[in-house]
Amino acid sequence: MEKKDIRIAVSSDRNFTPGVTAIRGGAHICTGLSGDKPGVLLYRDGKKAGTFRFTEEMRTGDIYTADLLTDHPEEYSYLLTDGKTAKTDPWGRFYPKKKRWGSERNYGHAVPSLLLGKELDWSGDRAPGTPLSETVIYRLHVRGFTKHASSGLGKEAGTFRGLIRKIPYLKDLGITAVELMPCYEFQEIITVPVPVDCRFDPKTRTLGKMIRKPTGKRNYWGYSEENCYFAPKAAYASGEDGRNEFCEMVKAFHREGIEVYMEFYFPAGTPQTLITETARFWVCEYHIDGVRLSGAAQPSPLLNDPVLSETKIFAVTMDGAGIPAGSSGRNAAFFAMDADAGRKDDEKPGRRAAEYNDGYLCDMRRVLRGDENQMQRLMDRILANPDGYGTVNYMANTNGFTMADMVSYEEKHNEANGEDGKDGPRDNVTWNCGEEGKSRRAAVNDIRERQLDNAFLMLFLSQGIPLILAGDEFGNSQNGNNNAYCQDNATSWLNWTDLKKHAERHHFVRELIRFRKEHPVFHREEKPGHCDLRGFGLPDISFHGVNAWYPETDGPHRQLGILYCGNYAKRPDGTTDDTFYVMFNMHWISHKFGLPTLPDKKRWICVSDTGRKNSDAAETVMPLSEGYRTYVLKPRSIVILKAIDSGTAL
């Protein structure tokens, strides 16, 4: 194709969608440029194919818009220019030259992006639309999830396609959504400012010219000040077409009923227009189901954006987000329209906003550790279910210890980061069960296994939205590194041989997820009322101590009972759920609990006791004798009892 086959024209509709969008007969480009001769450099097969300059007719304020007319726009890549130097377009849709992870070859140089690329095929795609009350999130790093050789994926390891290969595993585990850490194009080269002219300038009170020099470290997590938010990360693609590969991944998850959420890090000073455009782009272009905001972004603008009215929004706090009680966090105008249309109460959409912070993690780890004055926190956290929005609960997350390390380390071990152990959180709210690091002592390892059972039970019996950090379900360890931001190696990559080593742990978690799904009493849509609003003879949820109906939350008490009345929760088939009594003994000695009296013809059976070996939450029934009024909980254990008819065969 000759240069004359491409021509530039004044945009007919003044479309201000940033970057490049498809139009009939070519591509529309919108960008902000300065300089004497701003324009576009086009390339085909790596060779320059044309240079086009913007004219004053194409400028509106500081923005230039133009139509590039050609029969084959998908075959071209491009760079921006200010008339003197080439510039990477921060709004580019894909950067093929960034394919090699961690390469310094492109650092500091302009990198071309695809003009359009092939049209994505979304035929047959359908979003699962899982309500937040039924959601179980699995947080993972696209590269680290399958990069280890033990994944057995060869060239597809560490890529979007590698993630597709692991969908059967995730489906079997029972999760309903994956949360992907940043997988747009971020800067993985970590740099530091270095002076090239050490003379002091008295006017600016600074050293002379500074440049940024690579440190040799890699930004593994993806939290960067330099981001191209509109392009899937080329290094996470197994082939040359990362756009289509990301599309295939989302479609594959959707076919299995699994939603896809993406985390976006926005540093301080990021314009709100960019944040909104980013969220809109990934929802419309790549069909993601949820946006996790981290950094300085606020949720309110996204929650009030009509384009995102069906998108789940996760943020550190919902304070100030302006979510009216009962509105489910939907766009206010759309909610009003629904009301005008006569929407019935039972037809109101579920929540779509959720608070996501470390509050649950810190409080529940203190409970798990057996600290004093924690029973009120346990009550508050396990039943937190606010009006208008949800809460995301987790016992471990990217920043901090994994769950296996949570019961094995009290001190961080970040020597490999090269910062003399000064990086990472100081207080991890953990207990090593008597020995720092890996142990050969059976007594220590037994306590650790029990504590992990307890931690997972607390997580999945809480009313909020449970989140698992990838690998925690089979004992993944980072050897005490609580800030593995630069560890693109076996420290952070999941070792899939651990799945066999810790098969019992994996089985426990899988069965616990199934147990939660089968019993909506543990994940109700509405906020608990703590009273018997419907005359069933029991409050929907009530608190107890070692003596039934007498909770004790002051200093030395580490015991709590929670009674869940199944009549207040409906299964999908319309039947009522079972009634459960959950007892917590976080003390290091045994305690006898008095059990709440059940109506006539009902009795308690034990379905899980972490104080007994080979116990899980799969309703492996351990019957209690008729008239049983007390139950002895072993040290650091959680017990689940279920009410059944006295004549029910076990």
C-alpha cells in the first residue's frame, strides 16, 4: 500500500473519545499535543508509511481530532509527534513492542501502538450477573498465577491464555469471580532519580539535571506512576494479539459463570475524566464485570455514571459515595426511573458497590490470635452487611503475609527486596504458633492447621463478600516476605506442586465454599435485624456466650456463640434454610458452651468442629445425643451445629 492510500481529514463529528476509535472508512484519532507541528507517524510492517500533521481546523482547545482514512487501518501502528520528537500515545490500544516482560530495551523510548487491530468477536458472550451476596472472589496476578514451571503450561505460562487453561480448576473450587491485579500496560522497570549535573541551582534550590535510572528491579505487582490504561499488557499475552487473547479469556470465564473484575491503580493527581474513561473503556470494550479502585480514585463518580450502572464498583471506602439506603448503589437517575416504572420490592436489583479495605483482616486476625477485647469486633465484622453496599472480607491480601505465612511468621523477612528489611508493614497482626518459619514439630504444625481452618471458617461464615488470595487454598507461602512487590520469581509465583502437598487444605476450602453456597443464612442480601420481625420464635441472628443468650464481650472473654435462624433465609427453590449455631473458642483452654433450647422435635447435630481432626464444613454429620444441652469446645476451635428434626435419620 502506498502512502497516497492514506489521507487525513477534519473529523466530521468532533468525537472526543481519547485515542483511536474505528469509523467507517478508517480510524478516528483524538489526542492532546503541543509543539509547532503536532501530528502522527504511521508505520506498516515496521517501516514508516506516512506522516500527517494536524491543522488548526482540527484543534478544539488543547485537543486535536482527525479522521485517518484507509481501507486497512488494522494493519498500521502509529506514534504521536510534536514536530521534533516521537511520543508514545498514552491512550494506545495495544503496544506489540512491549511483549517482552521486564525488558529495558524500550525504556525511555517512544513505543508505537496499534492503530486499531482486528475487531473483537463478542458473539455469544453473556455476563453472569452474580449478586454480590452470592459472590466469592479469587484475587490473582495474571503472570504469577501460572508462570511457575509446575503449572505445566509451557509457552502459555504467565499469560491470559494460561489463565484460561486454569478455569476448570477455579470452577471446581467454587469461586464466582476473579479479581485481576493490574494487567493494563504499566511500567515494570523500577527507576530512581539520578543527578547528571551535581551543581546546586540557588534559584530553584535543587541539584542540576536529573534523569531516572533503572535499578534492576521489576515492578511485579503493577502499581506504577506511568500507565497506559487502555491497552491489555502485551507481556501477559502468549501470542501477538493480546487484545483478542484478553477477549477470549473474558468470554471463557463468562461461559463458566465466573465474573471478571480488574484492579486499576490511579496515583494522586489523576484527572477524574481519565478514571471515568478508563472504567467505561474496559466495561464496554472488554466486557469486564467489576472495577476495583486503588490509589487515589474515589467511587462516587463511577457509581453515578449511567454507562456503569450495572458494573460492580469496589473501593477502599464508600463514605461520601452518596449511596442512599436501599438504592443498591445504582445510578440515582436510573434508580428513580425504576421507581417510576413501578418496580416491585422483590424485583429491585442487588447491590453493586462494595467497600474493600484491611479493617476485616486486622480485626479478625486479632480474634484468631486470641487477643483480649475482641468479641465485640468479631460480632461486628462477621455480621457486617450495610444498607446500600457490600463489604469485601479477606484474611490475606497482596500487601502482607499469605494465610500460610500468617500462622508461621511474626516478623517480616524481606531481605531479598534489597531494602534492609525496612519495606513492608511492620505489624502483620499474626502469631507463628510457637516457632518462626517452617517447623518440623508436629504440635506446632497441628496448631497452624487448626488456625487456618478457623480463619477460613470465619471468612466464609461472615455475611460480607469473601475474597481468597490465590494459592491460600493450598498453603502458598512467600517465606515470610510481606512486600513481594519486586519478586518476579518463585517467591511470588504459585507453585502448583503445593496443591498435592496440601490436598486436605484445598478440599477443606472447596467444601467450605460449597457449604456457604448451600446455606443463604450465611450470606443474606439484607442487613440483620437482630430481632424476630416475622414471629418465627427466634431472632434472625442472636449472640450468646458460654451460657446461651448471655454474650460476654469484655476483656478476658474469648468465646462467642451466634444463632442463625434459617426461617429468615430462602434457598433458590423457595424453601427455608436450616438453623445453625456457630461457637467460637479463641482461648488456649477448653470451654463448655450451653446450647440454645430448640423447639419441640428439634435437636442439634455437629457438622464441623475444627478441634477434631478430619473435620470439615461439608456436613459430615457428628450426631449429639438426644437432649444434649452442652458442648465442650477444644482450645482455639470453631464448631458449627445444625438443627434437625428429632426423627431424622443420620
